[in-house]
Amino acid sequence: MSFANTVLKVALPVPLRRAFDYLCPPLTDPANLGPGMRVAVPFGNRNLVGIIIEIADSTNLSSQKLKHATEVLDTKPLVPEELMRLCHWCATYYHHPIGEVFATALPAQLRQGKIANAKQELYYRLAADFSAESEKQLQRAPRQAEIVALARQHEEGVSAHALKALGLSGAPLKALVDKGWLAARVAEATPHEHPTQVLAEAPLTLNPEQQEAVDSLNQAMGEFACFLLDGVTGSGKTEVYLQAIEKALQQGRAALVLVPEIGLTPQTVARFRHRFNSPVSVLHSGLTDTERLHAWSAAASDTARIVIGTRSSVFTPIPQLGIVIVDEEHDLSFKQQDGMRYSARDIAILRARHQGIPIVLGSATPSLESLHNVTTGRYRKLTLSERAGNASAPKLGLIDIRSRPLQEGMSQPLLEAIKFEIEAGNQVLVFLNRRGFAPILMCHECGWMADCANCDTRLTLHMQPRQLRCHHCDAQQRIPSACPNCTSPELTAMGVGTERSEEAIRRIFPDTSIVRIDRDTMRGKRAMAERLAQINQGKSCILIGTQMLAKGHHFPNVTLVAILEADSGLFSSDFRGIERMAQLITQVAGRSGRAHKPGRVLIQTHQADHPLINSLIHDGYAKLAANLLEERRQAELPPFQHWVIVRAEATDEATPMRLLRQTAGWANQYLQDNPGNDKGGDSSEIASFGPLPALVYRRNSRYRNLLIFQSASRTALLQLLNHLCPLLEASPDARKVRWSIDVDPQECF
Ligand code: ADP
Ligand code: ZN
Ligand code: ZN
């Protein structure tokens, strides 16, 4: 390749599905350049940081038009080959601009051109002043004691980063340092020798089903296999993950653990940190840009051997990856709903396939997609059918509330059951998946309701602080003192949200302590950790919360779960409504009776005769899921068919609809010109629905429309998108709207 002809194909963070050609920066030897390095380039009147994806010796541009890149920012590829491959796949499969794929996959500071070097960090070690007497004093300071235990465990000291992830970095740490019991030192967080002793604490003795699961995983080490670990709530899935990871670590390999957004509690992290001597890196949306960069660099430089994180950490480069775990694989938070609409679970599977390593998808309520993949033999199923240890499955019961008097949404039998448990010194979890005080504010005189000015939705009444709030666009308004329509002062709050049930429960149980957990009470970084610590002291109390409280937590003293309302999922306009409702109810129910005390679950419903609710109560999730899958097959819906949604929205009503009509027209033409495809027959048949308005048609002052394509053949759908994307990009209407492609959508309307 001659010097002068070298052309860099660069991915830039712009919404175009292509790479851009540049010449090498002046005085740079192209031999020193390679894919995965960052370059600064002029783009229009801006300077952008891009990623070299290819070094070519030709271009379609004329040489006068070709510009020089300004500067190369890396001496070796920042994006390792493995991650490059993953990003290319995402661009092709999700039909997303390659530059924006990198923007999703890389920490913000790297995108801005920062240097990704090993950083310095503070490490804490036990100081010489720490004595037996100090040890005694710590008995009254459990959090300080925990820090001391960690500092003891890690010879080189415990890092500030690690303590922070465990929620231990505040006052307790300061207290220890002030007393001179802990000594801090600054050290390079460079890769160190991997500990020869992998385990820091003894593993639990597995029950036979757990053992079988771990054995199967161990046998699969070093080859690709996708396992569905279908284990009821409290069956000890985490213990299976821990022991599978142990095996990988012993082989000198690393582990990636993906958890849902709210699953990443300090308790979860603590379980991994306490078990292993190896460094654990934690990635979640609450990190600052700098923290994210550090965690990313630690993983990429082989410093972290276990990476735990939420959705986007599926893109963390990890040398020598040995196993991937996706916990609560059914959880919606693995699917990104804007920008690049990717599924972290699906990308994780692809990554395991590329690397030739096993992946475990764990859940008590597996998605119908995954169950279907078990049926077709793509996944291997491992089952944990019983709770681990001495815990037994909770008993589920319905309370038919038709024509019963309700106190703030609670029936008498429910209140009596709560009273019974509280008097016995137990904890009760009250579940209501609606935050705020009341979902509707209505005029008793004329029927006026408070609507959002920007959305086709009602405003929710909040009392703390007092205001009307839109849960779709976050708009906030004062509560009117009189009806804006008829001036009547009689405005009534209709329906019940968590604030209102908290208020009612405080009134009915004045002497009981009450903890509310929803998005409004969880503001502030430590809020969740503090509440969980309070609950885990085990004292009798009532927990009220939304789905934030429903998933993943281990509350040993909760003996009753009260579900205030189970019906909304039954009438959802999304075909996945019932699947989601069944998952949520089963997960909430699973918070009850997780230790030696037996648990029960009471579900209030107006639909006590509904076959689906009854099936869930009497036969359990697995049976219901099997029936739902059969329904999907007959109705020709996913997972038996694949879907792609093209969405368009704008502040004017006409353009998005016009663009989607045009798109539907292009698709029809294409399908006429390419009948049957090479596969032929039904398999490549593509049906389209729409364009139609989204369920919430106007949101944040934008009118939203969608166009659905469905086919049994994924390839046929992707080929259609290959045809449509360039047409969309070139369309003048597309420039006036926000449009997006959603492959394998999870929320359909
Ligand atoms: P899951 O993730 O399936 O909901 P967890 O892994 O949180 O379940 O386990 C629930 C409880 O059971 C935890 O307290 C855990 O320590 C305990 N446990 C798990 N496996 C065993 C075992 N083999 N023997 C005793 N207790 C166990
Ligand atoms: Zn009125
Ligand atoms: Zn709104």
C-alpha cells in the first residue's frame, strides 16, 4: 500500500449509516495505524473524534475532496478486535449508524478524546494502630466492621472504588481514617497478579439441582452454549452463578454479569466481593463519566476479573472472558428503548458465541422468547424447582374485591391479614405499581380531568411535594384550587398511588414503622441502600412500593406480600401485557417467605374468575407461560414471528404519517420486485401493519406513529431494512422528523 493512497474509513458520531473517508494525518506513517484507534477529523465546520474501522487503499471521493485527519489519538487500538466485531454486528443487525453504535458502546470521555490509561487510586489497609481493643469497639459500628473485614481480606488493601460501590465510602470510612485505624495509600491500578486463591469465603453446599446446574456449566467451559437457568424465586440461582464463575476464575478467565437496572444493589455487589479475592468492577448508570472511564479501563486492562453491570456494560472489553451471566433475563431494562434500541441479553449471547464460552440466562419467570428457544433446542434448560435451604414456596390466594368496601384501595380481609403478620412481629410488603398520590384529579361537578398540556395523558396528583406531574414528559404544575372549566372547588383525587396507600396505612397502623420505596423516595444515591439496610435489620414493618421493590431483593422477614391490584395487565393493548403481568406478580410474590418463616401472597382483583389469573395462582408461571406461548403460535405473534418497527415522530401531525406511508409504499414495491426471495414459500413472507398512531399519540408535544413489519424470516426482514434505510436517509421528510428502527421490539405501541 503506497503512502499517498492510504485512506482511513472512519466511524463518526453522526446519524448516517456509513463511514467517512480521510487521509492520514500529515507526517503519520500509516503502518502505525489500525482499526480501533481514534482519530480527530474535520467534519463540516466542526472537529469530531472518530474510530478507524478500516484502512483502505482506495476511495470513491475525488482526491481534492479528501481531507486529512488532524491527529491520531491512540498508539494502540482502543477498541479491541472483539468489541469492533460486536459493534459492526450491532450496526448491521439493528440498522443503526456505526458511529452512533460506538457512541453507545464507549464511555463518554473516550468519545471526547480522553486518554484511557491505567489510573491511580486510593487503597485502604489496616493500620498498625488497629488493635484488639479497636476490634471490640467496632461491634457497635457494623458498617465500619464491614470495611475492616474487606481491608483484611485484600492484601494490597481495598480500593476507594470498591468501597463506594458497596455504599461504604461515606461517614464510616472517614471515622476509621480519623481514628488512625485505616491507612490510605495511592497506587497505580495496574494489572496485578491474579490471586492464586480464588475464593475468599467458602461456597455453600449445593442441593442436587444446583449441583447438576453447576456441573453442566462447568462441562461447557471453553465452548459456546446458551443455558436457561429456570429457577423459582429464592432457589439459589446466584449461588449457581458464583460457583460457575469460580470455575472460570480458576481457569484464569474473567466473568461478565449483567443485572437489571434496579438489581444492582449494594447487597448484590457484596455477594460477589465477599466470595472472591479477585477484583470486581461495577458499572451502572449512576456512575460519573470519570468513574465509568475508570471501571472500563480496569476491565479492558485485565485488572477487573469480574465485571457486574447493567445494560450498557455488555460492551465492556474483557480480555480472557470465560463466562457470561444475564440475571433476570426477562427484565425489560435489558432493552434500550431509545437511540440504538438494542437488547443487552441478545448481544451478550452473540458475544459468548464469538468468544466460544458459555452464557447463562437466569430467571424465575423466563421470557416467552427464551422458553421458545429452549423448545427449539437453541438453549439448554437447567431447572431449580424448589427454594434453597429451608425456605418453601409461598402460598398464593385471591381476594375478590367486587362490590366490597375498600379503604384507599385495601379490602378488610387484606387489612386483617396485614394486622395479623405485624402483630406476629413479621414484615409485610404492599405492592402497588403506581407512584404518586392518585392517577386522576377530577372535578366532581362537571367531570373535568387534569390533563398534560404536552401529552395525551392525565396528570398524576402528588402530595410530596404538592403538584400535578406528568409521568410521560415530567411536566409539573400547581394543583388548581378550583376547576378551570366550571370554577367548582370540588376537585377529587380518584384512584390510589403509593403515596396515598402509605398515608392510609400510617393512619390504620399508627405504631408500625413504614418504608416506602418508589422512584420518588429513591432520589439520592444512598437512598436505596439505606432503606434496604433498615429493612434487613428485620424489625416488624410495612414496606410499600412499586416494581422497584418487587425484583431481586432478599427480605428474610417478609411473610406476607399484598398485591393491591392485579388487573391492569389483563387489559393491556400490548400483546405482551399478560406475560409482563404474570412475571411481575410472580416476582413480587417471590419476596415472601424466603427464609425459615413460611410466606403467603394475597392478590386483590376485580377479575377473580379470569382464567389467566386463576391459572397463574393455581398452576404457576411455567404452566401459564406454556399456554401463552401456544396462543402466540396460533395468533402468529412473536416469538413465532419476528418484528421490526419503524417509528416516526414530530411536532407537526402530518409529516411523520406521510413519511411512514411512503415507507410502506417503498416496502410494497420492494416486496413485489423481490417475490419469495431465495428462501421461497411462506418463510420469507413479510406482512406490514400501519402506519398507525402510537398508543399515547402525542407525547412531549410530538405526534408519534409507527409501522410494523412481521415475518417468520429474520433475514427477509433485515434485507427489507437494507433496502429501506438508504431511502429513509435520503428522504426530505425524514429530515423533519425523528425516526428510528426497532428490531425485535419489546414495547410495541
Ligand atoms: P435466587 O437468586 O434464585 O432468587 P438466591 O441465590 O438469592 O436465590 O438464594 C436465596 C437464599 O438461599 C439466599 O439466602 C442464599 O444464601 C440461600 N441459598 C442458596 N443456595 C443455598 C444452598 N445450597 N444451601 C443453603 N442456602 C442456600
Ligand atoms: Zn368542573
Ligand atoms: Zn406530559
